[in-house]
Amino acid sequence: MTLKSKIATALVVEGKELTAKQMANFFGTSTQSVMSRISELRRFSGFAIYRNKSVDTNNRVVYKYRAGTPSRAVVAAGYQALAAS
């Protein structure tokens, strides 16, 4: 199983909300690699993966990734871009 498919399974199928560092530790890779694979999932696979700002129990700002449903405006913009090309 590739790193990209592991990330997709965790976020999309299992519905988890994780930081890049949590995923890197769990999958045994770097945070940069995780962020690159998330970018690929967004760009080439069409997953709506959001990065949300959150505050942990020690009042530190952390960014968590989660899969979601794109807004109608985003979907409409995608169709307009496809029609223009």
C-alpha cells in the first residue's frame, strides 16, 4: 500500500482528522512527504481535503487535515474551468 493510499484511507474512508506530524509518525515518513501526498490527492485524485486551524490542550495552534465535501461554488468553478479548455 502506498503512502498516498494510506493517507486517503485514514482521511477519507476512516474520517480521521490528523496533523501532518501525526500522519508522518504513524506512517514512518516525513511531514513534507505527507504534505506532498495530500497535495497530490487534492490535485490529481480530486479529494476535498481541508487544512483546519485548531488549538490543542496546551494552547498551541495546530493544523489538522480532514476530508470533506466541496461547496457548490468550488464544484461550479471546476466545471467552468473544464468547459473553458
